[in-house]
Amino acid sequence: MARATVDLQPRPLTGIVSSSEALEDLALRDDYALNPQYVEMVIEAVDRGDTERLRELVGALHPADVADLMGFLSADYREELIPFLAADDLAEILSELDTNIREEVLEKVAPAALAQALGDLESDDAADVVDDLEDDKRHAVLAALSDTDRAAIESSLSYAEESAGRLMQREVLAAPQFWTVGQTIDHVRETADDLPELFFDVYVVDPAFKPIGACPVSQLLKAPRDASLASIMEQVTEIQVDMDQEEVAYIFDKYHLISAPVTDTGGRLVGQITVDDIVGVIQEEAEEDILALAGVSDAGRDAGVLDVVRARLPWLIINLATEALAVTSIALFQAEVAKVVALAVLMPIVSSVGGNAGTQTLAVAVRALASKELNAANAKRIIWREMSVGIMNGLSLALVMGAATYFFYHNDRLSLTVGLALVANIFTAALAGILAPLILERMGRDPAVSSPILVTFLTDFMGFFAVLSIAALILL
């Protein structure tokens, strides 16, 4: 059985700890990360076959920490741990697991147990879990659910992935505008079992069930019982059911929303999205952009060697092709390189500095596009700004690099060559770093995915070409 790999900084655990409260205290570090020695305690309990100790260790953890624990264990150890997952916590644990680990756990859990767990989840979380099931097991689990739960899950799955419809929960609290505060509060108490587990607003609807406003729960509790909802409701920001989840996250961030109603194409209320769902979306989208800028995809922390290779190799092959194309500029000036060997030493420096400058501009541009801080309204001004920055940075580095070149080679024309090449390459890097993502977005492509390869190619090509072409004019 393979040992799990733990790479967190440990906090010492001393002695045999058995009380639940003591285990809870020792399970987490001060930053709420799982203590690696606690993971080792779980591994040792599995190795010894100590089921009582294992049940105690797992039972002391919050469901989110159990999900984290599963991520630090190898597949063999996770399989040993699955029978000890508390039935009451299974629903929340499943919703917190990484996708690839959740699929693995789902294979080991009986359909009846899964159906019971899904009944405890909000419809959006339940749909995510069901979406990871194999077809035969999905049919078995759906058949074991109540008609209401099954209809809610199937409705959520009918929407496109990463859309508001897939993200929303169908459980929602709505009331007509002529209701009073007292009627609404009484309704909440009488129908508590049918309401969302967590809600922040009462959505006020017209006879066609279209939202016309929202009453925050805090406002509802402070208002007189005889006040009408129409008199205390606030303007509502609607989310279209087919809207991309990234757009939804932008709206939540821009208007500081806690929750928002989701409407269908006819404008009728069909669900709600709450801020806890948006936090996950923001994190997911940020991770995707970071990985895309690096030219990789997330293979998961439990991925094998071949999975990681498949995730990274295609981009490396593309990069190899673009670099081979970039160095063709050297082939055009082989005679110049042969005459001035120092050029072979200085070219990589010019190319590398240009690449770093391009990465700086590109990272800022992609972030600005993602947060909608960069668009057609200010694109021209931002482009001119980055071009000016490129010129100024290029001139500054040219002075430094020119002085260093003269110090080592005592050749003023060689220093001038390198300095001018740096200015040209850093200007090119700034221009490519801002224009590439703008053009790609205009073409409907993800700028985070394609821009890095293009910018790297341009800065490498210009770095080599600028040094050699200027050398041909000045030195030779």
C-alpha cells in the first residue's frame, strides 16, 4: 500500500490524544490548515487496522477538514477511510471534495446512502455530485430520491455547465408584494422544512412570479409587522439563467451582493444564487487563469505521472515549435555571430529580459480583462501607457546593460548595440503584452490561454533579431 505524501509544515503532536475536543484542537494549525502529523496519525491507524482509533480521528474533524484529509491520502488509504465517513456528514464531505477524488469516493458508496446524502444538500450541490456519477449509478441514485429532489436535480443538470442555471439553488423564498411583514414571518415559520437552509433575502414577486424587489431578512425583522413588503423592499439585481458563472461573479463583486434571484427567459423566478457559491466560482476562475498563463491545466493533487505529463506536454510541444521558429532569426545572421562571439553571450540576456517584461504586461492585461477594468472605452489609453512604460523601462535597462557590456568588453559600439536592442525588445514586449490579449478576446478566444505562447515567441524573435540586425549595421 502506497504511503501518502504530506508536504505541510508540521506542528508537533505529542502523546496519545483521545478526547474529541483535544483531537479537534490538534487537527488544525493556527492557519486552519490540516496538521500533517494528524494525517500521519490517520495513516498509522489504517496500517494497524485500528478501526476504533480511525473512527475517532475522522469523527473529530469538520466535514470540510475530512475532505481536505482525503486529498492528502493516497487512493488506497482513501478506500480504507470511506466506511468511516459519518452518514450525517457525507453530503457536506462530498460537496467539498476535489472532483477527481469525489468520483473515486462515489464509486464506493452505495446508491441508497448517496440518495440519502443528496437529500440533505441544496439542489445546486446535489446536481454537482450527481453529474460526477456513472450513468448506471446515476439512474439508481435518482430513482431512490423523492420526486421533488429528483426533479430539482434533473432541472439543474439541464442547464449548461458553468452557467447560472447550474450554479443556482432552486430552493427560494418568495412572497407577493401585498403581504405584510407579519404574514411573511409567519409563513417562514410554518414552512421552514421547505425553505432553503441558508437565505438572505425574501424575493417579492408579481402575479406572474417575476421578481420586482427583495427584502433583506435583517430589514424584515426590523420592520413593523403591519408594514407591506412593497413598502420596504429594495431594488433587485436579476441574473439570467443562461449567464456564464464568471459574469455572475462579476455582478456579485460589482454590486456587493449577498444573494440574487435567477430568472428564466420569460423573467420568472426560478432560483437564487448566494455568495457562498460565488466564492467558489471566483477561486475556480482565478485558478484557471493562473494555470492558463503558465500553459498548463490542473491535473489534481492526486494525479499520476502520466496525467501530469498529458496536462503539460502539449503546451511544451507548442512552445518548442515557436522557439524553433524564433531562432530562425539567428540563422539569418550566422556570419555576424561568427565574427563577434560576444553576441552569442548577449543575445539570451536581451531575449530573457524582454520575455519577463512581456509577462509583466500580459499578467496585468489578463487580470484587467477578467475584472472588466479594460475594455474598448479605455483600451487606447492603456495601450499608450504600456508603450510609454516599455520605452522608459527599455531606456533605463539599456543604460545599465550598456555600461556592463562596456565594462566587460571595452567596446562602445557593442554596448550601443545591446542597449538599442534592449529598447526595441522591451518596447515590443510591452506592445505584445497588451495587444495580444485584447485581440484574442475580440476574436472570442481566452486571452489567458493563447497569449503567453504568442508573447514569448515575439520577444524571443525580437531579442535575437534586434541584437543581430543592429550589430550588422553598427559593428560590421
